[in-house]
Amino acid sequence: MTEKATDTGKVSYGRREVTPAEKTRLVQNVFAKVAARYDTMNDIMSLGTHRLFKPMAVEMTGLAKGDRVLDLAGGTGDMTALLRPVVGDNGLIILADLNADMMRVGRDRLLHSGIADVSYCRVRAESLPFRDQMFNAVTISFGIRNFTSKETALDEICRVLKPGGVLVVLEFSHPDNPLFADLYRGFQTLWPAFGKRVVGDEEPYRYLVESIEKHPRREALALMFEDAGFSNVTHHPLAGGVAAIHRGVKP
Ligand SMILES: C[S@@+](CC[C@H](N)C(=O)[O-])C[C@H]1O[C@@H](n2cnc3c(N)ncnc32)[C@H](O)[C@@H]1O
């Protein structure tokens, strides 16, 4: 299942069908609401496992000192913090996101931990304001699920990568074991209640659960990478398929 616009021009926002413009606005609102408590909720809902997955994704970029990397949908900056030492002082890192509130929290957190040399850019992944072949790698951590059009975003990412450049996507996925899948679904039913308690609003966390449910299976997402022109596409399930890392290379 993809977010591709249907014949009616609608895309899915969780379980609802909305226009692409409406989806962008709704996703923008979701992250504006959660920005201040996003990191706390992330730790609660993932039981801290996102902290293990993110270094794995960074490792899979194969980045070296002096390289240029785009942390797309970078939000509150976890990936940027890990990528900064990898590309070193001569490297370039841009944290780009749709939502200014998420980036503000991210910039404050990064500055607080002594990471100043980062550029911030408000973007829509579907229309990137960067020149062709600019980056050695693009990372997206828990962002692609929310994009209004994954297909258009993947085309754009391919455009801004150098030949040989790498896209690494860390995202929720679907557990393979049916018993574990049931258990995990049970755990997810608690997320809106956690959201209500921590953020004061359960609606963003209903959307979160629905957006995970609608997210393509690993094989389908890999095919989308290939359709956008990526080669050597691989995917790696994490924690029994709760999450996955997809990797593709621009030929
Ligand atoms: C779940 S957060 C992930 C933040 C961070 N990368 C992490 O791993 O913690 C998803 C981010 O995707 C951003 N986003 C959603 N749709 C986007 C789009 N079309 N273009 C760029 N960023 C988008 C949101 O604003 C939000 O900051």
C-alpha cells in the first residue's frame, strides 16, 4: 500500500483519504503539537529501541570525513547528532524538515550538546531546494511514512545524491511473526493514552498507529526505491520487523 494519489487525487492520512495539500497541512499540525514532548514520547513508545536503531542506520551510510549529508525529516536532530562526528569538521550536514517547531527543538538540543555546525532548512521532501548531485548520503529516520508522496520524494532524493551516493531509510515496519504482531498491536493501542498523558492530546498518536498500519511492507518499499532509480536496494528488519532499514545506491 502506498501514499500514491488515487484516481480521485486523494492520498491516505492514516485511515482517511485526503487531498495531498490537506495531508501536508495535517502532518504539519501533528508535529507542531508534539514537538515539545516528541523525544520523551519516542523513548516511551519505542521502549528506547530507537536509540539502538539510529546508529545502525548511520553506519549503513558508509559516510566518511569531509562528506556531505542531508538528514531529511531530521526533526529533533537525533540522526544529525550521530552524523556530525562522522562527516567531521570539513563535512557538511543539513537538517531539513517540514516542521519549524521540530527543527527549533532539534537546534536547541544540538546546541545544548555542543553541536553548532549544522545547517537547517525548512523543506517539503517532495520538492527539495538543493542542486543536483550535492550529497554523498541522505538519511530519513521515521519520516518517510509521513511524506505526502513517497514516490516524488524518492525521485527528488535520487536527484540530489551524487552518483554512488546512498539513501538510508529507518522506519517502522511490520512484524513477521503473527503472535508477536498481535502483541505489538496490543501495545500500540496504549499509545494514544500515553500521548494524552504526556502531550495532552491523543489524536497525533492515533495518526501514528494508523500511519504505521498503512506503511508499505518492506518488499513494496524496496520496489519504490528501485522505481525511483536506486540500485543495490537492500532491506533489514529490526526487532522482529517492528522497524526496518532500507538502503539504496544512486547508480
Ligand atoms: C517522526 S518524526 C522523525 C524525526 C527524527 N528524524 C527522528 O528520527 O526522531 C517525522 C518528521 O518528518 C517530518 N516530515 C513529515 N512530512 C515531511 C515532508 N513531506 N517533508 C519533510 N519533512 C517531513 C515531520 O515534520 C517530522 O519532524
